[in-house]
Amino acid sequence: MNIAIRDSVAAEFARVDDVIVELLQSDVEMVENIGHYIIQAGGKRMRPLLVLLSAKALGGIEDAHIRFAAVVEFIHTATLLHDDVVDLSTLRRGLPTANAKFGNAPSVLVGDFIYTRAFQLMVGLGNMPLLAHMAETTNTIAAGEVMQLVHAGDPDTQAEQYQEIIRRKTAALFAAACHGAALLHHAGATEAQALHDYGMHLGIAFQLADDLLDYAGDPEQTGKNVGDDLNEGKITLPLLHAMKVGGEADRDFVAETLRTKNGSAFADIMAIVHRTGGIDATREAAQGHQSKAIAAIETLGENEATLALATMADRAVDRQN
């Protein structure tokens, strides 16, 4: 994430990191080791940044927003720990995943610790609407992950099912970060809905762009192994588009590759995706949600924070990691 987007909330952003470090303290050494490893491995901290910018767009950042931003990052971190175990991933952001470094069982259990730490922190905020909202969001994310697992390797997955998976597993937390900031501000329904819609469309655009990276990204910059999604049998829009518009031979090949989770066929699949226009179709879909995200916050007016939010949406699609 370009540093310029963070400039208007730089001091608060640093405080979020301080809270994260503080709350990872535990008398169980493994918790601290794994927690600090994944937190310090990098990442854009997009979700806590969304909390801070949303709060500033509504008038100002309070201490509760700082702590809520840490909550959102903790929930995201816990999902990463669990996802990497489920997906048997070995590389994230160019470094060994926590499960590759420490083992599957420690990663799952520390993920549970971080989840529960997030809810301890939320209870401390004393805002029941926010707690209810985040409980619902966390359940939605978990359901999305299960849906993705169920549909892995299933070439009969429909575009609507894919959209629902990414809405739940990725976009829901983006939307919750923005909407939660509005709840802490006791914002009106119109403002809260605008931020929720912004986050939802930004999250969908971000995930669509992420799906593209497996076929159009530079592994040195993406920090993940080429063909990971294919190895896991993940249904993504480039593959759905290829099966929709490709000839019978292309459709059969993509379907069989998904069923067998045959990562060795990646070069052939990439050729089919490019030949059938899957890259352009996915980018176009991402840009559509990008535009909807920017339009959603127009009702908030123009200020330093809304301009930064619009810039985030503007850069969500054309990225290399």
C-alpha cells in the first residue's frame, strides 16, 4: 500500500501496531512466536487502514477506533493462519507460511488464540452493536471458507456461487472494517451504509484482482507460488470465464484439471485463460466493483480521508501483490 494513502493517519496507524504488539503478549511462548511471526511478515494492513480512514471521513479517530482497527487485523491474521493450513500453503508474502515454519497444529491453535483475543478486545470497547456486527461478520467469513472448501475441485460451480464465496470470505471483513468505524462514531444510517457498501465493493474488487495474480502476476512480487490456486482446485473468475466461452476441448481440460487439482497443467491452463479472454473479463469485473466503491462514498463529501479511500479503490485492481 502506497505510503501516501496512510499519510493522513500515520500517527494513528503506528498506534494500531503498538496495540497489536501489546495484545500479542502471552505467557505461552508459542503464541508470541507465531503471532509476531505472521504480524511482522509484512502485508498492507489494509483492513485497519480502512477503519482509520472511515473514522476520519466521519469526523475524527478516537481511541476506540485504534483498538477496533487492531481487532480487524487480528481477525484477518487468524483467518490467514487457518487458511494456510487448509490450503497446505508453504509461501506467503515471499516467506514460509507459519504452518510451514512451526507446523499445522500450532498454527491452528494460535489462530484460535488470536480470534479469541480479538473478541476480548471488542468486549472491552463496550459497544454491543459493534460486537454483534463483528460476531455476524466472523461467522460469515467462516461460512465463506467452508463454501470455498466444498466447491474446491468442482467445475460445476456457478458464477453466482463464486461471487457469494468471495463476498463472504474476503469482502465481508472489508465492509465490517468500514461499517464498524461508523458504528463507533454513532453515524447516521446513510453514512454507515455508504461505508459498508464501499468496503464490500472494494473487497470484491480486491479479491478479483488477487485471482488475477495467479495468472498475470510476477511471483517475485506476489510472494506466493505460481499455480497455488489451481493446485488447491480453487474456482476463480478467470477459470469460470474460460469454461463459459471456451470450446468443448478447453472446457473439458479446465474441468478435469480442477477435479484433479493438477497444478502441473498450469501452463496449459494459463494459455486457455489468456486465449478465452479470462484476464480481461476478470479485470473488467474488478473495475466495475472498483467504480461502485468510489461512487458509494460520494455521499460523504470530499475530504482528505474520502480522497484516500477513493485512491485505495483506484489502486485495488492494477497491482502486483
